[in-house]
Amino acid sequence: MNEIKLVTNTDGDYEALYLNGLIVSQNHSVPKHELNQTFMENQPYNYETFEVSAEWLEEEGGLYPNKLIDIPDDAREDFDDYS
């Protein structure tokens, strides 16, 4: 089963899309067509969203790491999942 994760930051101004732990896209907003294409091409999948602190992202130079595993647990924030 594929793992798809959408990561945002607490400022809400930057997102990253990960597929099986590797970054697929990052931008101020991941384009919806790119998100939809990732879902369609990688079925079956589990989908999760979470936030990281804006301070952590700034310390990282404003860019998400290439590997999801490189986001430390203490950088994650509580997030109300809409699913």
C-alpha cells in the first residue's frame, strides 16, 4: 500500500507532497491536479495530512527535506484532519 502525505506548516503558506516517504512536490500550494494525479497513479494508498511548525521550516531554510523521515517528531504540530 502506498503512503501519501501532505505536509503544511503552521503559517499555512507552504506545502509538501510525499509519496512513500520521498518528496514529490513542494510549493506555496501543491497544485490540485498534481495531488489528484498522485492519488490516481498510486492506488491503493493511505493518505494523511499534518503540520510542522513554521519556526522549524524556517530553520531548515524554508524548504522541506527530500525524505519524510528527516522531519523530526518534535517539529510536528497538532492538526485537525479534515478526512
